[in-house]
Amino acid sequence: MRKMLDPSKGAYIGGHRGAARYYPENTMLSFEKALEMGADLIELDVHLSKDGIPVIIHNHTLDETTDGKGRVNDYTVEQLKRLDAGSWFSEQYAGLQIPTLEEVLLWAKGEIWVSIELKQTPWHYEGLEEKVVQVIERTGMVEQVQVMSSDHLAVKKTTDLNGELMASMIYHCKLLDPVKNAKEIGARILNASWHHLSEDVVDKAHQAGLLVCGGLNNDPDIWIMMQEWGVDMVDTDVPDVLKKVTRLHV
């Protein structure tokens, strides 16, 4: 497992929600398969259960990827564990569970990096940042994760809670000065789609000591272009596909 702060041997491939093209997203199976495909890190989404436990699921509601109904934080972690998080994708994956953040971090420790997205929009979880940081610290994963969000106040709160954590600022438009914005909230990674990046933005980020993630991308040709710009990492639903065109530096 390479050091996150040293992308000198090549860019990083992140398994978006695991290997989401092939397996039910944000499940342990999806994460395990992403690792088998050669992903350098896995990306996942964190919400809070009714009893304040960080759990892994993308949407604030259960309807899309489980057999449950309603909002995630209307259920305790015990109730969430009873839900089927696999059948929506294929009946062959019936019975897969919603994992907790702690379960994933203990599995990943020493094996693979983890990108933790704090899902603070459109609904806000009071105390999410504190709970997530507590789990990261308790599992001894401070040096093996990045915490990210499109809620930049959540990123700032996370870096205030633990300045050693690597934080990433997600943005979905062309910012006037993304490097300045990242510095202001303590982020060390810019995370944006290639539409909102350019070689100039990447250069400025690197000059400021920041890394750059090219958001979510499943197109090998676009990934090759981003690597030419110097982009350090990308998230993808198909880690096996993009891994094949990831350039190694000698």
C-alpha cells in the first residue's frame, strides 16, 4: 500500500462505492472486489443512524438501495442491519447488509486507503463530523483515510477536530480560486470533475502543495487526458478498466 502523500509512482484509482458497476454499491462485497481489481482506495458515503452510528449508504433515504423505506436516520443501526442491501442490484446478492464505518475501516486497515464522504446535503446530520472522527481515531486509521465533502463547512469542522486528517474539498462548478478555498478550510485535496479542472488548475494546486482528484470518471480516454494534466487520483465505478490505463512513473 503506497503512501497517500506520495503519488510519485503513478496516479491513484479509487473504487467509487467499491466497484459499483459490478456489485451492489457501498457493501462489503463491493469494497472487497474493488481491492481485488487493484483499486488503491475505496470511496464510500457516510450517514448517521438514529442512534448516532456512522453507516455506509449513498442516499439519505433507504428506498433506492435497500428493501427499507424512509430516511436512514429514522432507523437504529440494529434495524438498518436487518435490511437487504443487495437485491435491488440482483437477486444473487440478496442478504447483503449496510456496513458501519467502523466495520469498513477495520477491514481496510493496512490493506487499502479509504475516502470517506460526509453526506451533509441536502439534509444535515448534527454531530456527523465528530462521530466520524471518533471512529477514525478509535480504529487507528488517521493516516489511512481522506475525509471529503461538498459541504465545505463540514470539511473545515473535520480539520478543526483533527488537523492530521487528510481532507478533500469537493466542488461541482468552476470556482474563481479553488486553491484559496481549499487552503481556507484546511483541505489538502481538490476534488472536481474534469469539466471543472484544467492543466492550469492542477499546476496551481500542486504549487500550493495540494493533490487533485478528478472526481468520478469511467472513461479511459478522459482518464488518460487527466493524467496528462497531472491529476493525482480519480474515483471510478470500474477500477479494473481505469487501472489498465493508469501510467506508472519510473
